[in-house]
Amino acid sequence: MRIVVTGAAGFIGRRLSAALAAAETLDGRRIEELLLVDRGFSRPASDPRVRQIPGDLLQPAVRDAIFGKPVDGFFHLAAMLTAEAEKNFDQGLAMNLRGLLDLLEDCRRQGGMKLVFASSMATFGEPFPDVVPDEFPQRPGTSYGVQKTIAELLLDDYTRRGFLDGRALRLPVVLIRPRDAAPVLSEHISAVAREPLLGSPVNCPFAPETRMPVVSAGQVAAALIRLFELPGAALGPVRSLNLPALSVTIADMLDAVERRAGPAARRLVSWTPDPALQRLLATMPGGFTSARALAAGIRPLPDFDAVIEDFLAAP
């Protein structure tokens, strides 16, 4: 098989790429070439099956390098995230939609492609129920959320017409980001747990009772692979589903930090509320689930202790 991962140098992309390389097979077939696409890579690949392609899907030369030979599977993770897409509408539109349209047309021309897309809970908007299921109306409140919603509908339509086999996984808050992460909202959340775990002080800008749906990066990688391997009949005409998440508060996170690293770690946390960050976090649902994902064996982690272990065990 020839498999492509875009956004491969990012937080989730690195974990997915490592999981695919370690698995060696996908859908019962051997992975003979793994093409990793991103704007840059911090280190060369050591696996001879891995080929790094610097650039993005807006560049014809990058798409030519990808589709120079038939591709069997595609994991499309590359995106401009919420804050950036809000600041620069044109760049967000180009990255999140024009690049996707070019990719979909390349897949259509080749035919026989299976494509897994990383969507987001940003496709939903307020007011939220306590737990957001797959069927909750999509009323995105950001340009990023609108772009992800359009992408999901395009995947449904390209699949309906037989151009490709698309499927999408909506992600909640993915934790715990490494220290070199971009200053997105999930980095502020990650730091609350990460810094005391690593023995460093941190200021928490959120109220202790703030609740959110969280998953680990390792869980996302495993779920994306599981979604790729699901038979199309298990998805039906609607190709997008939520990734079931653990619902935790900031206080729950710090309880787990204390269980893992002791009371001294918790004392490293100070509290200075940031109203802007608090308001942004308040726009998220408190829970996130999917009956279809649960039926397919994609389940939330049992507790935040498992999120911590995933972070500490990450390569």
C-alpha cells in the first residue's frame, strides 16, 4: 500500500505517522510506502519506507509528488486552526477548503481512493446540550467550523457519487501537547497539566470547574486508523462521526496530576483568570460522543490518568 499523511509534522500527525509505521499493515495490506507531507520536518525519516514531502496541497508540485504513483489511502490532517482562520479569512479559506478541493479532484481522477479527514467539534455551535452526539445540528460559530462543515458535506457527496471512499472524525480537545506546540487554546489547557508533571510552575487561566471533552493524541491516532479500516457499510451516507471523549474539569485534570506526580506538583499551579480564554473555552461542549463510533469499538479513555500516561509514553 501507498499511504499519505498531510499535516504529518504536527502534534497529531506525528503520532499517526508513528502508529502507521509501527503497524506495518493497514486494512490487512502491507504499507510499502508512507508519504508524509508538511511545510517542514525537524528531522529526516529513519524508516526506508517513509518519504517526506515538504510543502502543502496548494502547491501543484506537492500534489504531483503525491499522485505520481497510485495512492491507496489518505489521511488529511493539515489545516489552519480556529484562531488563525479567524484572523486571516483568506488564508483559512485557501488552506481549509481550496487545498481540500484540489485534493478531492486528484482523488477523483485517480479513483479507488479511501480518504480519512480530521474534522472538529467546531462544526457545532452554541447552545450545547450536556453531551453533543453525532446528530446535533451543525451551527458553527467560527470560519474554521464553517470550513470543516463544508468539507464534511463534500466528503459525503464525493462518496455518494463514487468518486472516493471518504470518512471523517470530529475531534474534541486533544491533549497533552508538547512544549513546542503553537499557542492555540489546547496548548493553554495542556500547559496546566504538562508543566507540573514536568516539575515546572504554571499559571492556570481557567476556573477549576471548567468542563470540556478531551482525548489523547494516541487515542486519536488509533481512532483514525480504526475509521480507515471500517467497512463503508458501517458508516452509511453520512461519513462523519464524533470521537467519543472523556468529560473532565480543570480540577479533575489536576487531581490526576497529583496522583501521578504527588502533592508538590499541584502546588506548582497558580491561578490568574483570563476572561478571554475562559470565554473561548466556554464555547465548547462539556461532553462529546457518538453511538456509531462506540458500536465500531472507538471508545473514550477511562480517566485523565490515561491521558497523562499517553503523554509521558509518547516518543
